[in-house]
Amino acid sequence: MDSVSQTVGQTQINLADIPEDLVFGLDIGTRSIVGTVGFKRNTRGFVVVAQVAMEHETRAMMDGQIHDIGQVAETIGKVKAQLEEMTGRSLKEVCIAAAGRVLKTVESEAQIHFNSETVVTSEHIYSLDMLGVEKAYDTLRQELQSDDVKFYCVGYSIKQYYQNDYPISNLEGHKCTDLKTELIATFLPDEVVDGLYAAVERAGLYVANLTLEPIAAINVAIPEKFRLLNLALVDVGAGTSDISITRDGSIIAYGMIPYAGDEITECVARRYLTDFTEADRMKCMSTGQEEVTYHDIMGLEQKIPSSDLVEAVSDTVHTITKNISDKIIELNGGKPVSAVFVVGGGGKVGGFVESIAEYQGLVKERVALRGSEVLGNVKFLQDDVQVDSLLVTPIGICLNYYEQKNNFIFVTVNGERIKLYDNNKLTVMDAAMQVGYPNEDLFPKRGDAIHYTIAGEKRMLRGEPGEAAVVRVNGKETGINAPIESNDKIEITASTKGKPAELVVGKLPEYKSSLGFFFNNRKINCSRFVLLNGELVSEFHAIQDEDCVEILDYYTLKQVLDFMDIMEYQNVMVNNVPADENTKVYENFAVLCDLEEQTPAQTNYAEQEQSSQDSPAEPMMHNQDSPAEPMMHNQDSPAEGAKQQGIVDVAITVNGDPVVLKNKKEYILVDVLDFYPIDTSIAHGDHLETLVNGVDCDFTKPIASGDQVQIQWVDN
């Protein structure tokens, strides 16, 4: 490029020393528009090539909101034209910032629970964050109580992560069962974004980057190295005072109050009988001159000391600073911050920073205007630029372009075209959230669970997980966290629901398939009964939601006899105690009874039971050609038993009492019940404990002379 000189303000600069790529930033304020053109140096400093400030001819903006798009666009066009003339460059793209007045911040938290310890991945963390943002969006809609205004999430800041309720800075790679996040999500309403874009585009410009005024200001006024401290930044504009709070290395809160410089200007106008424009000029003059000259509504020239003007607006200043201080304390968790920095023209009025210090309970040195001291790395090629706090936000808008290029882009989700705030890390998840795609249709859904009660304890069995949503970007299958770009076509097929939980009685951990009894000295096994909602069911019965399950550890005597297909009987004893049909028969109880003549079917059944229980070494043989012998309780008298060869008496102790077992060749534990009285007609505890020589055993345990036996009811 040939060497070309250009006058910028009162300075001649060599355009050959300026790179081709310049950033153009616009601070579209309530009272004025400031345009800045510059570039970033390798030393991380910023060079302002040209800067133009121009006030609105009418009140086209109020409280940071565009009211007259055409008038604002006209002013933008004039600023653009002057900058193009000063730099000799054609400006097509511009960086802008949305006012804090329209920013909505919502604090939210979200949790994820794993069934077992799981290694946390970046996917888990991202899903956790998105759950938090979605909850914040739901909270915002509930607060507004309206779905007419559409909001865009323009960013979120993590306040704290938790691993199993323990605070942690980085979850990735850790093992845990519970994840939790606390975050702040920020939102902008659709009409604010559309108004800014419309005004800029009408002036012949394309938005290259959109940020928020509080973010732009804090990036200049409070560098990251200071954010470990608990600080507040107050950007006092014309219509609003934007507030940002830092602590522990990050921005923890944003806020705004609708009181700022215009309230002071209106107070001046009322006190000195001038129009709004003249009053605003007087306010600005009072910050740099000892005397203010003005014309009242009668056209008469007046002069007043600046100190008189400061005194006249002191009540208004105190009202504004009181509101600012209260908001700072609210955003900071109910307590003052350590220091406050003030930027913006409204904060330059006499007594403003001192009043904030008073309400915050800080020494006045802890509240200060930020201006030239925070712009040390900024070089101005114009000699006539006054470096003060008014320039913090315009410079921040330009610098944000280099640090985080943000803009709105358009994508299509399942045929619907939507607008997204581009923060350089947009994913399919962001697009799905913006279009209102149900979160439950993105992630696998478990089948219906079964909630049931067993022995009074509530339990749940989860259904099987389904399949995740199928995501395609421009026809290629990908994941929910895949990055997206402008004009991408996204297709999402909803996730599926897994099979419902299935549970049968026999699969319960407490369930044992059978109960064992001794019937006329023969071991029989019966299927265990289960009560389901008061009804008897088998082990194959399916448990339904809200069922009440009770596993029975006994049979009634009638159920035992029915199981044996015995209809004719007499002299029934359970553990040597007379019993009726309702007597409960527990595990290893002995039932003795005299049977009437059995049918062949009964005899065969008895044989099958005996065959299944006897050892192979001593099979029980039965002559199928002869009538079956009734299974009778041994009623032999001692005299008759003595005649039988091999019968022996065995002396033992039962529960400390001496007992002699008689009339048999061999004895097992159940035989003790014939000689020692134990009430088994009803349960006197949770179960019957049987010990031989201190060793737990069942009723089939062989008994020898001298054994020490304990049989007693015990509680668990």
C-alpha cells in the first residue's frame, strides 16, 4: 500500500501503518452513540484509530431501549460516515452490545444421580449444565407468567460444582454417584435483539459480534487477575445503571436498576428551568468546570457555581446510589462487596462515588471512577480524545470481538428455522433447547418402574433404559453435543422408552422356593406361599405397581393335608401338640396323624415323596401288587418295643432337662418332640432355634446318647 496520510481529529496518521482488518464497535446508548475503530496489537494492547461520539437529536432511546429505530439508524449512519472519512476505510461490519436493562439473570441448580459409582465425563458435565440452563429458562417463564416474549440464552456462568455434595472445581475424571451444579444463566428478549439488528442493518451495517454492556465494561474495568476479589462494577449510563459482581475468579452476578444519569438531568432541568438537552449539558460541564453557564427557558443567560448544581441534585444522587448499593448487596448474597468501581458518564457527577461508599459502609478510597488507569494498554491516535470512564464500555465492545466472537445465526431444526446466539460453542443441544424440543425426548427414557412393598418396606425396580435420540446434522448422524454452524439442517428423532420393569414373586431376594416339613416321619417339601394384596399367589405371579407382598414362612395344617391329598385323618399332632386345621406349620415342624385307608394314588404319592427324600443307599421299596399300608404314628408300647431286636434307649438333655428317648433303633432331632413338651401350636418368636451340642441344625440331625439339645423360640 502506498503511503497515505489521513487527518484523524487533529492528528495526521500514516494509513500504511494500519492493518486492513479493523474492528468497528458501536456503543448505542440512551443519550449518545459512540463509534470506535481500531485494532489489537500483538502485545495485547488496543489501538484506537478513530472515535466519534454523537448525541441523539431526539429521545429516540429511553432506558437503554430503542424507541425510534429510524432515528437511531440515522445517527448510526452519521457516525459510520465520519469514521469512514477519518480512516479512509469502508465499514461493513460492526460490533454492538445489548443494554443491561433488558438482561435477565436466573440462578439455577441441577442434579444427576447414577445407580452406581461412575467416572464423570465431559458429556456428563455438559448434560448437567444444560439441565441447569433449562431449569433457569423454566424459572424465567414462570416469573414472567407469559409465553408471548421469547428469550435467548446468551451465556451462563458456573458458580459451583458438587461431587456427592462436596464442592469441587472440576468434575471430569472423578468417581461419584451424584453430580450437582449451581449456575447463573443470562437471557435476552427477542424484541431487544431484533431492534438493535434492525437499526444497525438500516444503517447499512452487518452485526459481526453481539455482547452485553456489563460484560464489555467489566472486561476492561476489572481484568481477570482481580476477579478473585469480591468486587462490584457499576456502569452508570443515561437510562440504566448496570452492575456486575466478581468473586473467586469469576463473574457471579449481573444486575440493573432503571435509575441513572437521566434522573439527574431531569432534576437539573426542573431546578434551573431549562430543557432536557441544556440540563444534560449543564450536568456534564459541572464535572469539569468550577462554573456552569446556561440559558433558561426565558432565553436568559445564567451562571451558577458547579457546587450549587451538585448540591441541587444531591437528593437524587442519594436516591440512585442507595438503589445501586441495595442491588449490590442483594446480588452479593446479602452483604457489601470489598470495593466498587464506577464507569460511565452518570457516575462523574459530584458526590456520586462518595454516596455509594457511604451506603456500602466502605471508606471512600474503596469506591472510585475507573478511567485512564484501566486504559493503560489502549493507545489513541487522536490527540483530542479525553480518556475517561466514558470510554470503558466502547473499548470493551471492540475487545470482546477478539476474545469471543458472538452473533446470531440461523439453523433449521426439524424443518423450523430458528435464531441462535452464537457463542462459538453452539451444539445441537442449544438448538434443541431454543426450539423448545422436550428434554426428555433427547435422552434415553427408562421404562415404567414397579413400586411395591414387601414386609412393610417400600421398594422400587427400575425399567430398562431406552435408546437415545437419533441426531442428524446435514444428513450425517451425530450426537446431541455435536457443534453446529450457520444454516445447518438438524433432524432429531425422539429417544425411545425402555421396557417396563418385570418382576415375578420367585425373583424376590427373600423368596425361597419351598418349605420342608416332616409328615409321619417323612420329609416333604411344599411350595412356599406368598400373599399379594391379601391373595395367595404362586412364585410365578407377576408383581404390579403398588402391590403389597408378604412371603409366608408357614403352612396351615389344612394346607399341608391338602398338599398331601389327604381327606380322611384323625389324631393330628404338630410337634407333639394336638392341632386343628388352622394350626401354623413352620419350617421343619413335624406333623403326625392317623390316616384312614389310602387310595392307590395317595400311596404312590407317598412313595414319590419318600423316594425324593431318602438317600440312594437306603431306597424305600414298596410292593405295588399289595395294598398300601397306612402311614401310622408309632404307637408301640414300651413292652412291645423291648421285644424288637436292636431297640435302645438314649439319654440326653433338652434345654438343660434330662430326657430319655425310647422305642427306636435310631433317633433324629424331631423324635425329641415326642418326649419333651414344646408348644408349637402358635409361633412364640420369629423362628424356632434348634441346636445340638451348640451347633445349629435341622430336625433330621441324628441324636446320640449324651447329646445336649436346645429347642426354643427366638426373635431375630
